[in-house]
Amino acid sequence: MKKIEAIIKPFKLDEVKEALHEVGLSGITVTEAKGFGRQKGHTELYRGAEYVVDFLPKVKIEIVLSDDLVERAIEAIQVAAKTGRIGDGKIFVSTVEEAIRIRTGETGDDAI
């Protein structure tokens, strides 16, 4: 099993969700996040004062899936989240040792 964590622009969430649904994934976890990478941040003017906005709004998607779906899920996220501009985000893939469904006690792929 693998865990995919994707940091994307908030307005791309619906497109990514639809793309993952088409791949066959129905369960995802979404968290609102703030951060920055190469794009750093920007300055804004508010009531006559200039201030730095260095944490930009992002969305973090987490998916745990079987190994055979990983490549298709990554491709779906890349295509759906890409704008071609700086700040499109990142995808991280890690190995999951175990998954357990609390309600039934199922483990492994059966739990996801």
C-alpha cells in the first residue's frame, strides 16, 4: 500500500477529485493548508499599509491506495492540478505499513 500526499491550489480541488474518481478512487482526505515553496509569497496593500503574505492558501489531499493504482492516481493528479504556473504544488508518495478499518477490524488492502 502507498500513501499519496498532494499539495495543490485550492481552485483545482474539484478537478482533482473528479480525476481521482475516474481512476476508481472514492476515498480521499482533504485539509486546508498554508505554505510556500519557490513562489515565496507576495506583498499586499491593506488600509494604506503594505504587508507580506508569505503563507499562501493550499489544499492537501491524502489518499491511501493499493500499489496497482498508484501510477494512475499520480498521473490523474498531475493532469488535473496543473496550470503551468509557479505554485502548482507537489506530490509525495510513501509506503504504508498497515491499514486497519476501525469498524470491522479489516486490515491491509481490505481496509482501504
